[in-house]
Amino acid sequence: MRARFGFFDMSILSVSLAGIFAFPLGAYAQNGTNPNMVPEIEQQQNTNQQLEQRTLEKNTPAPKVDPKEEAAYKAFYESSASEPDARIKLGEDFLQKYPASRYAESVDAGLTHSYFAKQDWKNFYASADKALALNPDDPGVLVILGWVIPHSMKSDDPNALSNLDKAEKYEKHAIEILGTMPKPDGMTDEQFAQHKAAFLAQAHSGLGLVYFRRQQFDDSVKELQQATQASAPPDPTDLFVLGIDLQNLNRFADAADAFNRCAQISGGLQDRCKQSADAAKKQVR
């Protein structure tokens, strides 16, 4: 009889949270702004298209620049991502003072990452929803939101299946956007390729967890293979789940290989992966 692995307590997973911060995922949205760039440069590259369109339709001049708003924006985006509490205060203060700012979506996107760092899921989801309401094509927000949902969900959540549907939609849309995104000014072809590869790996990781949660093991394997092949080093959580997928498909030799790769990475899953690799090897015929 084939062992079935479905929902399980995510506390056993050593989710590599640092990996998602390796690159600013919101940096290359065609709309919105990059939270890690100096505002004066960014203004020329990333204008809010909806605001611009409304201005053109009304045939009115662009709004005057408020020096205090610009200073508050700059303070937020020059703040350190390693100090999320301070950054959150600056961001929330900005939105309270300037709720209609052209930087609102960018601030919401930045807050999404700061709340992610704190694992404050209530405010994480609230900020992500606000950012996507202003710019539904921000790949950084789409990727991180679609990635968090399957990692943090609980099996007894009555909205689990519908949330997985949302996560799948977010990741697929992000992949679609990344496939046609133009290279930003000031970035080399190599840098752009590396950044896109990192974003895509995170999106495939999210999809892999979505399909794993649904017990669509074939689909999960395809996505997690893409995620782990593109990441250096790969996320041990992805390798662990990939091994479980392969066990469920009776591909025990491949499962042992995935578990062995996971066991080479220091962290909370290392011992568990070693044990799983040994168990998978015993099932090889």
C-alpha cells in the first residue's frame, strides 16, 4: 500500500524566510515603485499609470510635489529592512498622512515585506490586499502572497481550499508578468536575468506547495523541481516536500535523492531529511 502524505503541521518545516528577501521582489513591477531605490531616481522610472491616466483625461496639470511627502517617502524607503518595527511605523505614518499619495501602493508593498519579516500575518495580508487593489500587477506582492498562503495555512481552516485557489492565481499571474517584463534602466542583462530567476523560483516554490496541499503530487513535483534547480542553495522545505511528493508517486530512489539534498543543508529539517532519505532507500526495489 502506498503511504499518503497530505496536510501536516507546518511547524515541522524549516521555512527559509531569508530567501525571499534576497531580492526586493517589488522592484521590477511595471507600475508602482521600488522600495529600495532612492525616490528621485525612481520617480522617473515607475510612475503610477492610473494616476497619470486620470490626469490626462481631466486635462489638468500633475499634482504639485509636497516636500514633506517626498521626505516621508524617502525616510521610509531608506529605512533598514532589518528593523521592521521602525520601518512599519514610518510606513503606517506615511499612509495616515498621505492616503492618496502616488506612493501609496509602493508603501503598502514595502509594509507587506516588513510584516512578513515579523510573521504578523493579519497585517501582512491586509497590506498585500491594499497593494494589489492599487496595482494588481505587482509581481513582488503576488509572489510573496502566493508563497505564504500554502506555507502558513492550517488544515482545519474552512477557507483552506479557496485560499489555495487564490495562491495559485497569484503565482501564475506573477509568472506571466515576469515573462514579459522589460529590463529596468541601469541594470545589466546578467543582473536582470538573475533577479528574474530568483523571483520565478519563489513563484514555482509557492505553486509546488499549493499542489502538495491538494495532493496533486505530479504537479507539485514539476513546480518544486523548477524551484530547487533555480535556487542556490535551494530551500530545504522545497526539497523536503519534493521528497514526500516522490514517495507518494512510488519514486523512492528520486525521493531519497531529494531528501539527501535537503540533509546537506543546515537547519531544522536536516535530521528529519536524513531519516527520510534512509527510509526511502529501504523502499527502493
